[in-house]
Amino acid sequence: MREILDQLADAVIYANRSGEIVRWNCASADMFGFSAEETLGRSLDLIIPEHLRASHWRGFNAAMTKGVMKLQGRPTLTRALHKSGRKLYAEMTFAVIKGDKGEVFGSVAMARDVTERVKRERSAVRTT
């Protein structure tokens, strides 16, 4: 499984119920600038811009309590934070991870850096 996740082009981030990073694939390191060693056991706040943290944690905690996410499986455009402090546009999908008995273990996100695409689209809109 590790080899599969590490060879995906999209970032895969798995966090436990507390929001601590448990799995961080190679594409996550490329996208966000943090190595797995720098992220494992640390809060998702590493990649969430400060102005989005309160709303992120409200949604995350509700999902961990209810066992479902409002955005589950639907791609959403959001901002993310690179290690350098640079903000990215990220297209992300989320899912709650449950055990055989329905107990919630955490959340997984797949992310793709779409910063250049968003800049091109916004530039095209301004020039029309």
C-alpha cells in the first residue's frame, strides 16, 4: 500500500481524529514542501492558512463526531499553505475513514496544486 500511495501524482494526507497527520505521501511532500518526517504526528495546521483554521476545525470536528463530511467525495477549491509560507490553491477531496463497526478513525484528503490554473483563469476573466 505504501508504494501505491507514494507513486500517486496527487497528495494523500491521512489524519487521525485529533487532526494529527498519520500518513503523508511523496506528492504531499512535493506539493507542500514538508517531508513526511516533518509532518507525522503534527497538526494539519501546518498546511492550513491561519484565516481558514477556525472553519476547518469546525467542519473537521463535526465530521469526526457525525462520521460524515459535508464535502465528502466532492472536489473543492481551497487555499493551502506551503512550508515557505506561500499560499497555494488546492483542489481537494475528503473522506471520513471508518472501521468495520462504523467507528471513525480519521480523515483522508487527496489534493492537487491548481495554483497556476486558477491564476490563468482569473487572468482570462480580467482581460475579457
